[in-house]
Amino acid sequence: MTATTPNIALIIPARNEELSLPGVLSNVPHEIKRVVVVDNGSTDDTARVAAAYGALVVPEPVGGYGRACLAGLASLRNDPPDIVAFVDADGSDELSCLPELIAPVAAGEEDLVLGRRIPVVMSALSFQQRFGHLLATGLIRLFWRYCYRDLGPMRVIKWTALNRLSMTDQAFGWTVEMQVRALRHGLRIREIDVPYHQRTAGKSKISRTITGTVKAGSTILWVIGREVVQGLLQKENRQLWQTRLLPPSRYNKGELRNEDLY
């Protein structure tokens, strides 16, 4: 990553956001030269609108926030950027704050910078969102002794650091998976307060519906539980390697075979 002009890509997962996308894409900071809009199974003109604003449109017909993010990343692998940013397509994120999030990563001071949402109006964050994030960040603090203040969508991460995380979640657990794995891998992390608005158009697919809230909440809890178990297995395998010379390449992957125990 160069010190003066890092190559920055912005990934925007979008599902039926034709009305909000113009406002989002017209406010992308000039530092960002590559914009990827992942059309996540839209039935409206999301793809056409994104293309009209000069974005690279990546189709991902199967729904899922994490799946859309993974598709966007896959589109960049042949020519990877130095830094990747993520924002939502509904107009709720304050894109004018992106340069502030990018700066510490570009300067080599941080690996991951998260936008901590400060609602411009109370209704910008639903009760379900507030409660869910309080519960999730509380569990992270309990198991990993780190005090996150939010699980917001706007974030900036160094490409090499992102690759270390081996992201896999294809649904609503994408953000919490990234934040937990960042802790497990010892990334340098910072949170910066950013304004958070109500969506500018359309309807929420998750936070304003009972079904979406239940699915998102259960997925987030499942991801946290999975990461706890994987961390314990990794620790156990590391200890076993230290005492029985289990190859590091296998305990790092959390692998353990019966013959390693005897």
C-alpha cells in the first residue's frame, strides 16, 4: 500500500435500492476510484441505476448480506485494492465521513476502522437494532474482553488484513464475524463516531420487520457462539502442539485428528 495514493475500493450490497442509490453514489468521496454495487437479487432497476453512475455491477442472485459482500470481494481479487470500504445502499450512512475512516488505515495506523453510528434522529435506529447490538457487543466484551460500541455497516479495512480473517458468513452475521475475527487475529481496531440517518427510500429488509429481526438476531448469536468454540479449539490445539508437537499449520486451522491424541 503506497503512503500517498492507496487504491481504495468501495463495496455496496444492494437489494431493491433503485431510489436510494443515486444519493449514495453521487456522494462517494473522490478518494475512492472503484465502486462495486452488488445486485443482491433485486427485482427493480438497482443494477441499471448503479451502472448509470459508473459503478461496477456484480450480480449475486441469492439473497444474503454476507453473500453479497463476498461476491463483491471476489470481483476484486484479480486486481486487489489496498483498502476496502463497505457502506449500505439505503442512504443511512454518512459517506462524507468515509475519508475520516480511511485515513488511519491509509497511514498504516490501523487495520480496521468502524463507523460507530450516532443517530441523527431517534428513529434512525429501531429498538430491535439497539437491543440486538447491545446484546452482541456485550457478549463480545464477555468472551474477548473488547468493548465494541456498535456493529454498524460502514467500515474500512486493509485488504491484507481482510484476507487474514477468511470471512465466510453469507447472511446477517457478516459484521459481527468480521469484528470478532479481527480480535482473534490481533488486528489494530478503531471506532469513529459517524452520523446515521433514516433510510432515504424503500423499506428495510431486516430491522423493521419481525421476521428479519429474528433471523438477524439468531444469526448474530450463532456466529458469536461458533467463534467462541473455534477459539477454544484453536487454543486447545495450540496447547497440544506445544506438548505433543502437533504441526502449527494444523492447529492454526483448528484441525485435530484422533491420532493426535495418542
